[in-house]
Amino acid sequence: MPPKPCCTPVREAAVTLPAITLTAPAPPGPRPRADPAAVRAARGLLDLPGGRFLMGTEDADGFPADGEGPVREAVVGAFRIAPTTVTNAQFASFVKATGHVTEAESFGFSFVFAGFLDAELAAVSPAVAGTPWWRAVSGADWRRPEGPGTSFSARQDHPVVHVSWNDAQAYCAWSGTRLPTETEWEYAARGGLEGRRYPWGDELRPDGRYMCNIWNGDFPRHNTRADGYAGTAPAKSFRPNGYGLHNTVGNVWEWCADRFAPAGPERSMRGGSHMCHDSYCNRYRVAARTRNTPDSSSGNIGFRVAGSRTA
């Protein structure tokens, strides 16, 4: 069975929106020497030893067309990775230091889940063909996650969203970090558990405990918020995996360094998001993957940073 349409909308799906300027943002300026904010952004990465592990899955509930399998032995060198995704507070420090303009701001819009919009804004925000719960919202960006009149100020410790792959790369250049490869990401996300579906094992809710932030209820009409959240959750929500990483499944999709396929511009994303539900997109599994163009952004895409071991 072919996979459901992509879990995150593609920028090109809405290029006909009025008042959109299709020009790329200027690249960030040179990183200031010894910028204290940049130094802080690179601190706290976890040292992982690397090694051999079984990557991928042949899970009956998976999406073979996404390239999840076959299960194969992968080798990863020692590296460093952040315990959480980059937060709004961290991204704000980057923007303050560099003046970076995100691609959502440059294009003039980003994609927002329709259920988060008031009736007036929903009425003027075009739906995405095939996934009408996504709306192209003029003025939506990382500062205004649900569009004009909204703010991230009460979500300083939540993952930054509405950031493209290119924006993530700019943040990495400033902070002296990089995006993880898919192999690194999956090795870290598994937390040392071999061949398991989730970072904590094979049961979604062991002993009835909620372990991640995904959609609960009837997608896309009603979210019960049984896990405590309707949208994003703080980056340190839920217990970490065996390597100390938080929210490697659910919450927000995480950009990786790799191309999704050897040819083509699309970049890989891992981990699923708060909008994943088993009736539509059960990509909240450690082996699941999806893709998007490097200039696309939405309210459920973020990133975490990594680094190489120097000693």
C-alpha cells in the first residue's frame, strides 16, 4: 500500500498565494568570534560512542516506500548530539546575534494546522490539496506560530518550529554544530535498544503511561490531549531514552543532514510529530522517515543539533 501523503506540507504547494515574495533570505553574516550565545548553544551535547547497530525496520505497520527497510547493520562513529531539539529561546538568541531572517518570514507564509486557527483566519488561509487540515497562513513564522496575533513568548522551552532545513543549517553554522546524519539520528534515538519500535520498547503506552506527544483521538477532527498537549510540548517533556535524549519520537519532526534519496533536493526528517496518529501517519517510530524540500516549514518541524567528537 502506498504511503499516506507527506506528514508535512511542501512549500511549492502554495506558491500561488498572493503577497508571497519568492526570494530566498540572505545568508547569515559571519559568526561573531566567541559569541557567548553561540558557545552556550553548543554546550550540553551528549557524547555517544557509536558502534554497530541494526538500522531500519520491516514492521508490518511501516511504510516500505519511505525506505524504512530492510533491517541492516549500520556503523556509526563516535559523535555528539543534543538531548533536546533547539528551543524557541535558543533560536531567539541566534536571531538576535545574527539578524537571520527565516525562509517563512522571507516567503511571507508557513503552514499551520487548521485546528489551531480562529474561524476568520482559517477562512482566508488556503488549504493544501490532499491534506486540507494544513493551511498556508500569511504571516505565520517562528515568532508567530499560529499566524498574526500569536506569539512564542509562553513557549520559550518548546521546540522552535516553522524553520526550514536551510534555517537549521544557518543556526548550526552560527553555533559551531551540525545536523545529525540519519544514521546518527537513529542510533541516538534508539537509546541503546536493539530493534525496538520506540525509544523505550515495543509498546506505545507501557503500563498505560504516555511516553510521547502524538495525536490522541480522531484525526484530524478531535484531539483528546490525553498525553497533556494539543500542539508542541516543552523540549524536555517525557522521560529521556537510554542515551538521555528527549522526545526523539513525537512532538516535532527533526531535520537531518541527508538527502532523502540519492537524487533530488528533498531532505530527510525523523521522529514524527504531535500530529501523528496511527489512523493516518504512524511515523512516530524510530525507524520511520519522511521528507520535505529544504525551503519548506510548518508548525510541526524543528531540529536538534549534533557535533563531531574531537577527542
